[in-house]
Amino acid sequence: MKADKKTRTLRDLVLILSLLCIGLILFFILRGSMQAGTQVAVIVDNETVATYSLLTDGEYPLLDGKNLLVIEEGAAYIGESECPDHLCERMGRIRKSGARIVCLPHHLTVKII
């Protein structure tokens, strides 16, 4: 019985490691296939309210100054926000197509297109 239990544990370990390896390979394939975007869309309540070029550096106040979108060196990020937890500021710079920054309290999404 002890040999059977060891075999089952070994099989479980091999299965877990195999799934982990497959997941990592897929992650790197999908991440590598993302292309750099050229524009950033500002979406409020599922409606695009503005689009800016990532090729032009600038600072853009959003939602009557509640958030500040900063575009520098082909990347966008939230520089300032009035939300209580400031998570959108900590999401960092985005530059790849499909990447997003979300500010839930203000119903704001910044998406690279």
C-alpha cells in the first residue's frame, strides 16, 4: 500500500508540474505576441470619451480633474487620482495593445488600442 500511495503522489506531482509548465509557456507566448499600441482610449461608463496618441507626450485631466492621464515615451499611466485607494496610480505604465488601467470608483478605463 505504501508503494501505491507513493506512486499516486508522484503522478500528482508530475501532473501539477506539467500543467504549470504549459501555463507558463502559454503566458510567454501570449505576452510576446502583444504589439505596442499607438493610441490610448479613455472610457467612462463603457463609452469612449477621448482618444490620445501615444506618440505625443502630455498630461490630460480626466473627469473634471479627478484623474490625470500622463503620456510619456510611448506609455500611459495615471499620475494623480482622487479615488480613496489610488489603485489606478499603482497599476503602472501601459504600452502594449489591449493593456488597461481601471479606476472603479470613477467608472474609468484607460485602454491601449
